[in-house]
Amino acid sequence: MKRKSAIITLLAIVGIALLAGLGVASGMYIQQQRANEGNNSLNATTDGNTTVTNEESTIASIAEKVGPSVVSIVTKSQATSYYGTAAQGAGTGIVVSANGYIMTNNHVIENAGDVVVIDSNGEQYEEVTVIGRDPLNDVAFLKVESSATFKPVTLGNSSTLRIGQQVVAIGNALGQYSNTVTSGIVSGVGRPVTANASNGETESLTDLIQTDASINPGNSGGPLLNMAGQVIGINTAVAEDANGIGFSIPINSTKGILAGVLENGKVSRSFLGVSYVNITPEVAKEYKLSVKEGAYVYKSDGASISSGSPAEKAGLKNGDVIVKINDNSIGKQAGLSSIIGQYKPGDKVTITYIRDGKEQSTDLTFSAYSS
């Protein structure tokens, strides 16, 4: 039986562009960025590069540590242009295992015929297998078929991010400048966006991290890092008509799928089987809800609980408000879909929900999503 989890979200941001799909040979321009503030200037020395601030020293260390784990991805589209040549695109990938598994954005390799991976030393790998894609969360996984040993990244915890904390982005900027390093802060969390892809299609994503670290076309699939050098996000989109507004997928929402890939080499996403609305103050007022955060199980047309789903088997009903999965509270920091993404199919969890003003809980086992 095919099952779908229809997810209703409130998307308010427009003019967002996904960062990949950039033609390598297309025209490009670079806008000069604002100079550093005086408070972060270097002391006058014979060689300024040997005397740096603590901040710069840390960023340099992160770049040296994580750079070898960031790869450039070059794709050749299955479709051909008017002149009969295949269109090329560029993106970025993150090494997640020593034997060559790579995580990137789905839109980086979507419709790609050939995929080439280039490491930080310029070594090209042409034997690359697309393991699988998850379009809903815009992630995909590749496997480099090589005897080489790769350096995997360390994953952080995106659920504990603080607004204003410093972050670093690394990526294949403009499809031309590999391992470009930029820095900024976490400007916001829990952002819902509708992004425009280069093929004219739109993609809706939720719970994104907003950052002012400079990210550009070609950065898609690259890491957003905390100051410990841990990956806390996957860079995916940028606001077209703004300066310093970029978005990253929180790394926690990919951990369940990643664990499955590393265990059995397959992409499989956990399935709950509910349609819902993320609760905001406006939603709480409209539906007269007693809570300010959570996921309101609701669908304006049709059933909000999928037949035969884990949610139905666990006894969840239309009108319930899911507030927690195990110890993970559902709120602005992490929505329901992101928290589900932390688990693999087959994982058993406890769902806490509110029904008729009373908090209740039930156990369930996630099944595998089938499109």
C-alpha cells in the first residue's frame, strides 16, 4: 500500500532561490562584501598573517579541520540543450563516512546523468553512485566507488542552536571557487520557506536555520558549522532580493536517514502518518488551542490520519496536539517533521499529545515512508 504523509505548513517567505543548478560556464558576478569592523582588526605587525584575533584563529582551524571533508560536485544533466550539449551544474557535498558516502542536497543531483566528485586536493572521482534521494527534506546521498579513505565530518546538535552564535560555511561558491570559507551568525531558527529551483519548480521546506554567513550558488549541499567544527546544517537556499539571508537544513532532521544509509546503503525515511499544522500564536487563536507550540493534527479536506499508519495504530486522532516525541519538544526550534527525521524506520518512540485539554502519551514504531 502506498502511503503519503501530507504535511501542512504555513509558508510566508517568497523570493528564495535554491543554491545549486548553476551552469559552470554561465555568466557570474561577484559583489564585494563589506570590510570587517574595526573591533575585529589585526594589530600592526611585520606580517599580519602571523598575528590574528582569537576569532580568526578559530575560523582558520575549522577550515583546516573540515576542509578535507567538503567536496565539490559537478553534474551533467540527462536533458540536452538546444545545441545538443548536456547542461552542467555544480554543488557541494559533505563526506559522512571513511568509505566514501557523501551527503548533499537533492536538488544538486536531481535529473543528473553523470556525477563527478572532486575532493579538496583536486582529485576527481568519476565512479559515483546515487544511493538515493529524499525530495521532501531536500537531501540526497552519493557513494564514491574508490579504495581511497575519506575524512568524515563530525555532526553537531542543531536542536540546541542559539540565535547570534557564530557559524562558518564552506562550499563550492559559484561552482568555481571550491572550499570557499565564510563566517557569520545564526540569524534565526525554525524558518519556513518556499524556494525557487533553477528549473522553475518550487520547493517547500520547514524548520530551516537562517544565517548571514555568505552563501552563493554552488554552495548547496555544503556544511554550516559551529565553532567546534561540527556540522549543524546543510546549506540549501538564499534570499534573492536581500543581503546576508541564507538558509540551511538542520542536521538533526537528516540523522535518521543518514544512519540507515550507513547501515544498509539505502535511503529510507521514517513515516508517522498525520497531516498537521505547526502551531503559531495565530494558529492557536484560530483553532482555540490551549498550547502555544506543537503540531495540531488537522486537515481541511479528508482524513488527517493515514489509514494503517503508525499514528492510526497508536490511537492518534484528528484534533490532537502532538507536543513531544521522546524528550524532543515540538516548537520553533524543531518542528514535527524535523524531529521525525532524527529516527529510522523501526525505531520505537513515545508520543506525547494533548486531547481535550489533557496530556496523554502513547508508544509507536515508525514505519518506512512509501511514495
